[in-house]
Amino acid sequence: MPPRNDDAIEGTRIMVKLDDLLHERRMTLTELAERVGMTLANLSILKTGKAKAIRFSTLEAICRELECQPGDLLAYDQN
């Protein structure tokens, strides 16, 4: 089945809950960037939901440092 060309679908249904996890763990974005070896700019793109993709290795590193599961970091908005 080909992908639909609906603007409401492209990149807006997956939510990144990085802000919430950082707040719960009392960690700054800068500290996480240093721990996972990412630039602050790239991590900020992920945090704001503007990223189009994430590598499994990046997801693994974030989950390791935040002691969480991928499902704690990502959510699907059904609305």
C-alpha cells in the first residue's frame, strides 16, 4: 500500500517525550548530549519533534542514559 500524501500524517503522529524524561531525571539536554555523543543541535531537533528519523543506536544510547524503554520516549498520537 503506497504512503498517503496527507500533511497531517507526515511526521506529526509520532511524539517524542524527551522533555518529560529529562525533567523527571533532572538532567539537562546538554548533559544528555555529552553522555550520548550527539551534538546539542541534533538532540534539540529530536526533542522538538522536528526529526524525521532516529537511528537505533541513538535510541539505544538515549534509553541507556535515561534508563528507559523506547516506548517511554516515543508515543503514537492516534488523533
